[in-house]
Amino acid sequence: MNKAIPRKISPKELHQWMNEESNKPFLIDVREDQELMIASFPSQVLHLPLSRFSFWSENLSKLVPLDQSVVVLCHAGIRSLNFGIWLLEQNLGYQVWNLDGGIDAWSLDVDSDVPRY
């Protein structure tokens, strides 16, 4: 059986998409609190740390709009990829992209003011 996999999106592609007039993506950051304190994403995100999965997973459909494309991110793109796969497996109809290389790639390719760690 083939797993549904989120589409890859590069930092530069995401930056361009976020600057469009309409159809902006809904951003979910799955990193932990201390990671956000080191390097927050320079845009509004829904923070869903994976370590607190049991606290937010039951309310996911209330937290994440179905009418917006979703981009998930983490430090390097691995945790967010796994979260994106899980999100697609919920069969709620989400369109999911994973930020390739995570916040680290964002810092290298788009915004060097975001600290690397």
C-alpha cells in the first residue's frame, strides 16, 4: 500500500507563495517550545509540538482549516514530513506541503536573520 506523502516545497517557493495576494498557505510548526525560542518562523504559524500530540490531536479539525493549503515545518524537515504523512492519513481532505530542509534551509535560502541551530 502506498502512503500519501506531502508535496515538497522549497524555502524560496514558500516565501513566494506567502507573498501572494490570496490563497496563502496555513503554516504549522511542529517544533518544540525551546526551538521556537531559538529560531521562530517569521510569519504566523500554528504551533503543534509533537511532544504534546495527545493534547491537540483530537481537536485537529477545529485547529486547521480545510479550505487552506497546509505547509508543515520543523528544524530540518523530517518531523514535519512525518506529521504531514499522519495528517494526510487522517483523510480529512487536507492538501499538505512539507518545507524541504525546514527552518534551517529557510535561514540559508531566504532569511539569514533566522538563527541556525
